[in-house]
Amino acid sequence: MILESLSNLLEFDYKVHSATDGYIALELLKKHPIKVIMSDQRMPKMFGHELLREAKKISPNTIRVLLTGYSDLESIMQSVNAGEIFRYINKPWNPDNIMNVFKLGVQLHDKLVGLTAQHKAMQAAAPAAVSVAPSPQRNIHIEVEEKNGNVLFVGYKSAEVTEFVRQLERRYEVTSVASIDEAFKEVAKRPVSVIVSDVRFDEIDGVEFLNTIKTEYPHVVTVILTEVMDASLAIRSINELNVFKYLVKPVQKQEFEQVINDATTKSSAYKNAPQTNLHLSSQQLSPSSRAAEDSALRLKLRAAQAALLKGKS
């Protein structure tokens, strides 16, 4: 019933393919140039987030959307971290919302495909590069001196921070702050690659705080690390923030370090090719999705930036 209703809704504007299970969907994805794939989380043979994870491997530029209900808490938490989903659509779904998400998804797909083609053309036109082996001495110097990005922790107790620093300081510049005001000052003062933040702040919306920073500094990759396992919060973190990972304590050291490694790599990719940043591109294509210019948090961030400039003058 849901499949038929969605097909009827979309077929006037798009060529629609439908599948009754994930394996059929993956075969369709191999045969057809699919711009947007939307999956129900509850399907026969394969969960929706598992399908979208495999879909990314087959067609990386296809925009992935998950249809789910708030009651699927465990599946939602898995899907945030496994599938790099662009949007959640909640049940019962709203037709206008679905049309808006698909319209934006198609625009993003076309932009990504255009960038891929442009990159291939530039590579083909570029002259062959001559590689020069660096001196071993210089190589050793870089490995010892150069770190791979700045990681900022926000909202954690000193004992936790000490453990984070001990774990990461060999590879990263690690800074921690206790409050949102301090975080704004920190991102205004120095380049930050990754923010690891709790989402529980007194009288402050944690997702809105992170979105404020990401709107101003699109290359910053956000990781939520919290004790709160909340379906509504996880869905908001994707739809409003495109959060990189949502981790629930306790987290294994090796897993956490891998997340930070992947996040700093993603931040570098955003710096080198901002057009591949879906959060940034969606804001550019759909200005209404941007954080309000005059929001209280945005004004606090601007005040921190202004204070820094005043101190330098």
C-alpha cells in the first residue's frame, strides 16, 4: 500500500522504479541510473539502512532517504552510523515533505554527477605528473611534527577530556571546552576539523548549536558523543545537521579513534572540494533550510568572531 501510494505521488515528475525487498532494489540500482533511493526501514529480507549502505557502494552519488517511525530506535541508531543517510522521513509521511526531499535530492545528485564528470575531464586533460621521491629525512620530520587536524571536544567532564587527549594527542591537536560560549570562541580563534560534542546543554538545543557552527564553517565535521539514545534527536541530527556519527557511551577506544580518523579525512575532503559537502549544497539549493541569521546562537557566534577581530586590531 505504501509502495503504491509513493509511486503514484512521484510518477508525474519522475521515472519511478519500485521494489518489494532490498535485493530487488539493489539489482535495479545496478541496471538503472537512480538519482534518489528511498527505503522503508521495515522490509522483507533486509532492513532499510542495510539496503542504503549497500546502495552507497554500488552508486555513491545516489541520494539516500530512509522512511521510518520513531519506534524503530535501535534501527535508527544503526542507520545514522552505517548508511550516511541524507534524510529521514517520518511515518506517517507528508506528501509535500516527500516531494521537497526528492526535488532537493535530484538537484544534489545532478550536482555531484556534474562534479565527477568535471574531475575526470580535468584528470584526462592534465599532463602526466613527474613524481619526485622526498628525502627520507624530510619524511621523518613530517611524521613527527605534522598533525592531522584540530579536534574540539564540547561539554565533557575533565576526567573524560584527559582520556580523550591521551588517546588522540599523538595524531591531532586536541582542545576541550566546557560550554557553548567557549566553543564559539574556539572555532573563531583557530581552524577546527572535527567537533565532538554532547547534546545536553542547559537551555540550549545541542543540534541547533552544532548546526550554527556547521553553517558558518561548512568543512567542520560533527560527531555526537552522548549517553542519550533518542530517536527524535538522532533523526534531527541527520535532517538538520547531516551529522557524521552519533555515538552512545560507552564507546570502544579503537572504534572511537577510527571515527576521528574518518572524520578528519572527511573534513579535508570538504576543504578541497566544498561542492561534495551535501549539507552545504543543500543549504545553497534550498535557502529555507539555513539556520536563521538572527538566531540567538548565530548572534553569539558572530559576537565571538567580532571580539577576536577587535583583539587583533
